[in-house]
Amino acid sequence: MRISQNTRDLWAVQYRDCAAEPIDLDSDRARFILHTHAAHGGGCLPYLAAMAYSFGTEV
């Protein structure tokens, strides 16, 4: 699925805080979060939540 620039910008703002766990994940949002938070390490809650979501679904 192709995500529009406006959507990416919105998600960048919504998921910028590494201390806030996202609650409204779907496969596109999980991929976006994994990409944008990849280098943040194990203390980054969005990355951990997106990884857990990805392992729990067939993408």
C-alpha cells in the first residue's frame, strides 16, 4: 500500500515520542514505526509495540 505524504507527516507527529506506546496499530503504521524508530534501541516503546504487532500478524 502506498501511503500519502500527508499521512506520513501525521504519523511522524503522532508517533514521535519514544515514551508513548501506540495503541492504534495496523500493519502500515507498524511498518512506518519500525522504519522511523529502528535505531532508537530497546527503550523505544513505539518500536517495541510495532515489532510485537508485526510478529503477531501475517504481513
